Amino acid sequence: MSEKITRSWWPDLLAVVAFVALTVALARGHLLDLDQRVADWSFDQHHQRQVYWTARVFNYLGQGGSVLMPVAAVLTVLWWRRTRSIWTALPLAAGAALTALTIGPAKIFFDRAAPKFPLENRTVLFNPDASGTLSMSYPSGHVANSLVWYAVIAVLLAGILGRALTRRETLSVRVLPVAIVFVTTVYTGFHWLTDSVAALFLGVVLARLIERVPWDAALALPVPFAARLTRLHAPGPPRPTRNEL
């Protein structure tokens, strides 16, 4: 965990302001033409089948529920085997809670159709005609999930290794997958460009919340009911032998 992250809230505040400003701009009809032009360009490239399917495969790096959460669960078990502390599950729980309480509700609230939705006005927010899974485009869940879950994975890897990640390891775990997911999400036409940009702003705030927690110190927390269970299972006083009676 970086001391700079624990010390400064300015990047978090700036990311929140940027997310709000981008959302207001889209709600007022700005940047919609840019989104449509980028989406049209992406769809024009899909005739390159090898490139398209490669992008689709790499886009799974941002699949939260079916890919990243199971990976984090496996790493949690490995960290637990090293420490035997139930609190190793906290980063996994925090990642699941943050994504469920923020990204999902935001996608439902803003009600933006995806680029593949067959509507004339599919770029707008608060779209009354949008429905189904293609109506939850803003912000991009893949991009935001990747920021949160790779932050969790970095915490778990540091716990398993017993040390902070190096700069190269941090780049490989925290930056490269997010960049790949951002590019492939736009290229495949799953999301508008501004969906992914907004998800970056939101994801940065959530990921930095994960990083602020002193997870090593959390492992020293007392386990609820542990003392009571210990007393229940502790061996009683030895029974007297016949000679002693």
C-alpha cells in the first residue's frame, strides 16, 4: 500500500469531479457524436475476424463475476493457508461489495443503450426506449471491474508473497490489464468510448479505497467467538485414577 495514496485524497476528488462533469455533459447531449463515430469505426473493423476475436478473448480480463472474482477467491485461499486468518477474505468481500453497490446501480440508473442496440437515439442517457442487458452501458462494467478487482488481486498477491509488489509487478497486475480491457471494450463495440472513460474515473476511486485499507493490520483483528470456541474445545481437568480415589 502506497503512503502517497493514504495521504492524499485529491486524485479521488478529481476523479469524482471528472465523472460528474462527463455525466452532465452526456446528459446535455455533448460528446454523443464522438461516441457514435468511434462506434462506427469499431464496427467497420470487425471484418478482420482474427483481430476481433482476439480482442474478445482479451476482453475477458475485465469479466468480474466469472473470471476475476474466482481468481481472487483462489488467491484468498492461498493467503489463508499462509496466515490461517479468516480476515484474508476481507479484500475479496470488499471488492464484491464495492462493485455491487456502485457499478451495477449506476448502470441501471443512467439507463444508456449499448452501441449494438437497434435504436436511433441509443447514445443518450436516461433512454426511455432502452431495455434488457443492452440498456446498461454507462459506465462500462468491464473497465470499472478491472480497476477494482486487479487492486484486490494485487493486495492478495502481496499478502501471499509477504512483501509489497515491485513496480514491474504492479504494472503487470494493475495497469496492463486495465489498458487492454479499455481498448478491447471500445473496439468490440460493447460500450461507447465515454462509457469506458467514465468507468476509469469511477474505478480509480474504488480501487484507491481498496488500497487505503491496512490489510496486514486487519489480519491481527480478533476473530469473533474464537475465545469462546477455544474454551469449549479445551480439554478438561484430568479425571482421578482409582488409586487416587
